[in-house]
Amino acid sequence: RKCTRLPPSGACDEAYLLFKRNADLRSQASLTRVHLLHLLSSHLLNSSKRGAHPLPRQVLRRVASSQLFKAMKACPVVGVMKACTIAGYADLDSLTIDPEYPKPAVTAPGALLIRTIAVSTAPGDVRVLSGRTTLVQAVKRFPYVPGGDSSGVVVEVHPEETRFRVGDRVACLFPEPRPFDALAEFRLVSTNLCSKIPDSVSMVDAATVPSSGLTAYSFKEHVRPGDRVVVVNACGGVGCFLLQLLKREFGASYVLAVTGAVELAASLGADDVVDRRSASWWEHPSLKAAPADLVLDLYGTATHWDASCSSGAVKPAQSGGRFVCIGLEDPWPKVKHFWDAFPIMFSFIKRGVYSSLHKASCPSHAAHTGLKIDIQQRTEALLQLMSEGKVAAVVARKFQFDAESVKEAFRMQTARQHSGKVVIQVADE
């Protein structure tokens, strides 16, 4: 009605302000439609500047029948929230905190709305921002909300939900391979990617678990009782958890850590530590006396695989030697087209074929993926170990939820010089 009575240039702006100021109207109408009115006002204003005479009802009818508006109605919004947004690929400078970002709502079974407490960064967050991996990690629209792994409190569930209740503390894994939507006051998450947090585990510590902790715990399938294990890049996000688990939970008899954080690795359970900045792990005296059964390469460069095959520091496959890798030779690969993925796939296939043909001299080779199987069971098992004091989170630095702090957190993650996890605290517990 306002659009037919007021001058076209100001009609929708006034309607927009009316909706923003009136809480009752906000509860009755999707704010997505309010945003649409605001966009429509700009259209009417531009039309009047060009001397055209817009017809609001016709414009509204056209917009209401558009695919965009139908998509908006399919994803209802019931309020606004603060959210970190980035306007484009490789554009960290555009990162800002939007105080009026649409707040999502639970509309279907299998979803939870959580109030976010903490978010931990990971290499995947940087890869998405770079725009180099759009084949598998493309952003659906800009601006986008970054961040994958988080912890929070459940504030809304579907009526059919039976496992989770309002008030539950949960750790949330992102839907692989796209880490989006975590850096916001509220987040819509899938129930099968959420795990309950014991009361004795802090939200900041719990936020470090979903990707890194889960990957570390899933290495259990590769470790045999009594194994002598080498861990390369032992004090990254995954490695800090893995060092604590290998002997205590997985049954390894000896652990050699390869890292620049020598004292930290020793405190986390490594029997010996090689400073990767000044020495080669395959020359360590302990491996000359008794070769390693298993190398867990959390860094990914070909150097460690080549050394495992040629140095004699690792048992060959026919004697039970294994080499398991989760990293990529290039930590920030370009994967924009199918043909970009072929060299990456070929490098792993080549190693597997080579090791199968040289079982007498090389360990077997396997690429590890730990985010697909028994997510809730494994995550909650690790969180329980943390609650019992058997495993501790290693937080490199905790940032506040403001634009400059989040930018610094991304720069720190990109540099890959820290030990443990980088955490952004969105709200108080």
C-alpha cells in the first residue's frame, strides 16, 4: 500500500525502515523480503533519475514471480545477526562484520540452529578464500561467510529431532569439502555433523576438534600395536592431537616427531624429536637401529616419501612398512578445472603403483581421508578423552570477533608457522 501512495523514489526505503523498526512485523515477515524491498527502492530511485515513470505494482509482480524471490521464500529468515563476510576471492581486505546479516532458521528435519561460541581456522578456509580450488570449493554467492569448524549452543531444533535438544553444547564439522558459514552469531548445521561436548571441555578447546582432532583420531586404523612411528609436521593442528594419541590410545611403542616446535612435541608425548629446520629425520640414530614401521606425513612434500623409499629408515612393504599421507605437495593447489586435478591424483596413484612394484624396498603408500566415517562416534570419543584429561587442545592464539582480528587470524593460518590451532571467539560461553 505504501508503494502506491508515496513517491516512487522513497516508497520502499520507508517500507524498509518500517520493517526494521517494528519487531512485530519482523516476526511476521521474512527479513529477506525486507532486503528485497530495499533493493527495489534503489531500482525505483534510479528509474526516476532517468526520467522514467516506474509502476511499483508491476515491478513487484515481476519480482515476486522471479526465481530469485522463490529461492528467498524457500529459505526463510526470522531476524538478523552479526556475521563475518568477504566480498570476493583473494580479497581479505573486504572482510567486514555485517551487523544485519540474515539469520537462518530450522525449516526441515536433520538441522540445528546453534549460537556460535568459537570457530577454529584450517587450511581449507584459506583455500576457499584464495579462489584457487573452485572446482570443489566454489562459493555459491558473494559476500560469503567463511569458517568451517565451530562450537556452540543449540537454540532451535526441528520438532522431529530426537538426539539433540535446545541448550546442548555441540562441536560442528563443516560439510566437506566446503567450509562456510561458521563465522557468524548463529549457524545452521546438519545433525549428523554435530557432536555433544562434555561439560568439562571448554567451547574454545572443543572448536579445535571437528576437523583436526577427528582426522588425528581416525589415524587409529593405520596404527598397529607396537608400531614405531614417525610423524612429519608433528605440531600442526592434526599433529598436536596425534602425538597425544599414538602411544596412549593407539598402542604405538615409539614416536619420533619431526617439527620445528621441539619442546612442544616432547611435552605432547614424542619419545624423540627431530628439528626439521636443521636435521633430516631419516638420519636419526633410532631409525638406524630399528627402522620405522609407519610414517604419518602430515605435510605432504615428496621429500619424505622419497626418503622413506631410499634411506632404509622405514621398513619395506613386505616387512610391514607403511607410509600414510594427508597433505598435498602444494598446500595451496590450483584446482579450478578437472584437468587441474589430474596432476594431484596422478602423484598419489604414481606412489601407490611404485610401492606395489617395489615391496622389497619401499613401504606401502596410502592417502588418508579422515572426515567421512563415524564422524559423531570418533569426535565424541576424542572429546571424552579431553574431558578425562588424557588429551588437551593446543591453541596457538585466540582472536576476538572483529574485522581486524579475523583478518589477522587468516594471515596467521596462511603463513603456516604456528603450532596447534588458531581460534576466533565469537561470543562468551
